[in-house]
Amino acid sequence: MISRFDFGSPIDTGAVVRQLPVSGGSVPYFALSREDHALCFTLDLAQDDIIFGLGEANRGINKRGHLYASWNIDDGLHTESKNSLYASHNFLLFFSKDRTFGAFFDDPGRITFDLGYTKTDEARIISENGDLSLYILESESLGAIAGDLRRLTGSSYLPPKWAFGYIQSRWGYKSEEDVRRIVSEHRRRHIPLDGVCMDIDYMDDYMDFTVDPAGFDDLHRFCGEMAEAHAHMIPIIDAGIKEKKGYEVCDEGLENGYFCTYEDGTPFVGAVWPGRSYFPDFLREDVRAWFGAKYHRLLDAGVDGFWNDMNEPALFYSENGIRKAFAQAERMKDMNVGIHEFFHLREVFADMANSPDDYKSFYQTIGRRRIRHDKVHNLYGAFMTRAAAEGMAAHNPDRRNLLFARSSYIGAHRYGGVWQGDNHSWWSHILLNLKMLPSLNMCGFLYTGADIGGFNGDATEDLLLRWLQLGVFTPLMRNHSCQGTREQEIYRFSLQNQMRDIVTVRYALIPYLYSEFMKAALSGGCMFRPLAFDYPDDETACRVEDQVMLGGQCMIAPVYQQNARGRYVYLPEDMLLVRFRSASDYDCFPLEAGHHWIELELHEMPLFIRRGCVIPLSRGGQWVDAVDSTDLTLLGWIGSDASYMFYDDDGLSTQVGLKDGLTEIAVKSNAQGTQAFGEGLTLHAGRLITD
């Protein structure tokens, strides 16, 4: 059951696709109070209450005990002290023996989630706007509640199948030759690869929808060359439009009034990579149509996907902000600057970036309603993603394209995926990557992954190898790094053969991963789940923070500590441990439920398959289209019978249905041996362990 409660004048965020009547009764579970314009929801917490949700948020899978804020911000330093990152996913799942329910706070402004931080036995959710819709979701299980949210907010984005391949990226690929070398080195060394991301270097003077002629003199020709090498080109698009007369996008935006404005109606000017920039008002349908059509020129050149960035929107400074900062510096230039004055001056310049005052200084339009940006701040990136998705659909409605973004809000999961932001080459960020997976899935974002190896900092060989072992399972598997850091393409390391072998495991698993992703997307389920979703009566499982359920059959538990040669795991039921070294080199061990120490050398990665289940494994390939999804080996620990519902399709069509793509794989084991059956499939018993 879903109940809707409205407060003040809710803003239509576009998050909800199933319109519900407003409930007339009191809000269950929460006590309400007003603090000026803010609205506070208070809930007493019992000792055993667990709180899931918040999508892309810091710290644990269980969010209890920390202070979080929904306020999308460009901050690449993801330390435990941070309470907001790039996205706002205002969904909480409260779980205990006595009560289980979900709460979606559909408010695009700043919300604070004090989840036992101020008082350990109290949750306080504060909406600064005080204008919102609250949806209370009640059902029989955690999974059912997450499914109800999906039915409320819409089906998840479907990427093309090739987007499940390995993608190489770096800020610093400046030319055709740079990209050509990347693809050539992967192919020469037999490291599977399906795509290369083009960061801001490919643009002409950081202007969206342009190409630097010095580096890429004919993008159409080059994309054709890369297509012959089975490599897809994936350029970046940023939110800021360079202020430059004669630049088509800028001129059109000014002429038609497409940009965000100050209160007096003049265009707001902030600065990002191109310097002084304008910002399209993506909340307007006509602006989305105009901006989305700009993607066509790159699609016509042979590009197959995009990643949208800087769309919180990030601001290096505003024209007002930099004027004030330099005025302060001018006043202090002849002073005897002591420690307090020095820190003040430093903060003046540091605080120019992403300034709250700047976000309060410009306006956007929803329908006929003109509204100050900070009231709808968290929608900006989501509606940029929508603009891109609708633009690509208009270009070819029958073809899936890759699209993922940095900033998002619930509802954007219908239009694209997300990556988990500009992380660091820290071991703790492998674990953070894992913890975000189920939280994002609950909010509808299934196509997700982190920058493998870390974006900021210098990756070590062992960290990259261990991170790849987690990345094998994430739908978006992208190695991405920042210019000025250690180059972290696989082939640059002495352990490149072991890294390559781990990537081959990804390609062997693509039939299974794609099947589980599509089933989750088409049915409204979660591909990744906390163990509590599957074992709600197991108190130990409910508290596990470094193991995650994958699909209907598996559990993943990566190694995320430096110098570790194994790890402890908790098995809520009997499982088969598959210890992979490559797609063709692995061994299997049946393990009973309970606590185990698992030996895992640096080049080994684990996958746990639930007893009684089977999963398909392909022979792999150097790119996704080379993977034969009809010739499969089965892995599992079974009794006399087992089955798996295998989903597959052409990987590109937008017209897909769950029933049309399903094939039942049936396994029969008796005294004569083990046989597997599946219409149109060649199946091998493989490592099937029988009771």
C-alpha cells in the first residue's frame, strides 16, 4: 500500500509516474512539527531498527547513526565526514521486527536526514522548503517495498548490451592517436574492451557539442575506424555553456532565453571548465528539446553513448562571487595578515566554489512557475539526463544508447545510469563502491559503477587488481582516472596479465549479469540487495556491511583491504564458492552456512552461488558482441534438479519484454549423469556439484 501526503505547495519533480490521491488522514509513523518554513518529521528508533536507502550516499548500507543531506554538490573528497555527495535520492527503508516501511520525500530542495546522529534513538528529517509530497510505502517485505517505489516512480533505464563491457577512460586523452593507442594496446595484449570515454579534452575550448580539430580532425571517420576495432566512443557533455559570441549553442540559448536567469531576467553567469558560462534551464520542456537535439550531431558522427558531468550544477565561481573575493583581497593587501586574517582570506576564495549564495541568486521555470534555483537545486542533473535521453530517443527511438551521469534525483533512473562520482584511489572506496550498489538499486538506479582504481590519486597495482575484482560485477565497469595522476590502464602494470584475466571473468559472466540486470529492470526488482532483503530473520545477515546479494542466485564479497590474502565471510545458507583466476581457470568449493575464512591470493576473486541454484558462464570474448550467449557452461551446487530463467535479447532494441526474452534452463541429475536443457542453447554441465 502506498499513501501520499502533501505539505505546502509541492513542486512537480517528475519523479512520480503513478499519480495517487492525497491521503486525508494523519501521517503514520512520523510526528510533524514546523520550524519557520521548514517541516520536520520525527520518528523514535528502537535499538534494532535498521535504516536502508538514500541511494548514492556516504558510509554504510545501514544509514543509521549519521547525518546526511540531500544537496547535490561537486565535492571529490569523499571522506566519512561528508554528509552530501553528487545526488539526492530521498528514499528510506525502515526495517525491524516490529515495523517495516518505506518513505519517499519528494522534495527537490535541501533535506537533512538526522538518522540517530543527534539522538541515537531518534530520526529527524527536515525539509527546508517545507513544500513536498511524502509517500509512505507499506508491504510484506523489504523487496516488495522497493518494488512498490519502482512502480510509483517508473521502470529503470535499459542500456545496450555492449555497455556491460569493459570501458577505459581518463581525463587526458587529447587526440585520435591517444584513443587509437588505448584500443590498440588492449587488443594487442588481449585485454577485453568495449568502449573508450572521451573527457573534456576532445572538445574545442571546452565547448559542448564541438570537437577539437587539432586532436580529432574527422570524428565521423575516426568513429568508423574504432567501430571496426569493436570500440565504442563515449564523449562527455557538461552542463555549462561557454559565454562566447559566435558559438552556436551560446547564441541560440541567449536568443531564445533558454538559460537560467537572475531575478531581473538577465542570464546568470557562472564559471566551470570553459570559464564564464551560462546554464540551460533544463526544467523547461522547450529547453530540454533544444539541448537534447544537440546530441544528434555527435550521434550522426558515430558516437554510441554519452556521460553527463558537472550537472549538480558545479560552479567554480560566479561573476558576483569572484568580484567580492578580489575586493576582499584588495582591502587586505596592505594589512599585517595574521593567522586569523590568512584563514579568512583563504576561505573567501575557497568558498566561491558551489556557493549557497550563488544558488540562491538565479531562477528556473517549471510550467508557469518561476522559482529560485536553490528550491529545486537537486533536480538540475536529473533533468539534464532527461534532456539527453529524450534527445537520443528522438534521434532513433528504436535503439538503446549508453547514458550515465554524475548528478541525479529519483526519476532520473528512467533515463540513464549514474557513476558514483570522482572518488579516490583509496581502499576504503572499494568498500564504498560496494555499499552504494544496493542503496542505488533501491532507488531505481540499476546501471551504476564507480571509477575503478579511483579517479583522484595514484592507484597501486594491488588496489587496481582488487577493485577490478569488484568491478567484474557492476553493470558499469569503467577504469577512470584524473590527469596528473598515475596512468592506470591495465597494460601499464607488471600485474597486467592477472588484471586481464580478471576482466575475462567479466566477459564470461556477461550472459548472467545481463540476464539478471534485465530481469530486475523489467520486473521492478533490485539486482543488488542487502542480505536483509533475502534473510530478514537472520540477525547476523541483516547487519553484514561488506557482502551484497547479486541477482537471484549469488552473493559477492570482495577483498577490499591492502595486503589481505583472504577475508572472512558470513554465509546465511549453504553456498558454493567459485574462486576465479580467469574465465577458464577457477575452482569450486561447497561451504555450509556459517562463518568462514576464505583464502584468496591477490589474483583470485570469489563468487558465492546459493545451494540449489545454477548460473550460466560463457566462453568470454574480446568484446561483448563476440560473447556467445547460446553456448553456456553451468555452475552450481544442486540436488537432483535445478533451473534458471535465462533472459537474452538483441542488446539494442528498445522494444523488449520480459516474457519474450526468457528461456528456462532445466538441469536434471540422476544415476546416469547430469543433463541440462534449454531451447536454442548449447549447455555444458561444467562445475555442477550434486548432493
